[in-house]
Amino acid sequence: MFYDTTPFTAAQSGYRIAFRPGEQNVCPGCGQSHWMIGRMTAECAFCATALPIHSGGSFGTGTFRVSEKPKPLAA
């Protein structure tokens, strides 16, 4: 039996279907475009196909934001 021992790399895995906020998203399962959006996934309201959200993280109230380093206090 053959076991593939090469590590997984997302860059070489090809196109991945994902929900993209701010764009026209068509369900790959049924072709409809009505979605119920959660924190990590978006689910088709017609056939319940779930897709990961392609935003790199969560959005909305209470998200973590990266800001610049704090400037030192002037003496």
C-alpha cells in the first residue's frame, strides 16, 4: 500500500471554492445565491451547502485588528 508522505501545501492544491464577501456568490450545489452567513462559514439557504468564508478571519463587531506598534510616551 502507498502512503503519500509529502506535506500539504495550499498554494499547490489548486482552486478552492469559498464564499467571498462583497461579491456575487453562486452556490456550487444548486446555483442559487441566497446565503446565511456565520462567523466561519456561509450556508446556502436552499440546499444547505456550506462554504468557508474567504476573508482571512472574522468580521464585524469584536474582531481582532492589527495596528501599528504603540509609540513611546514622550517624557
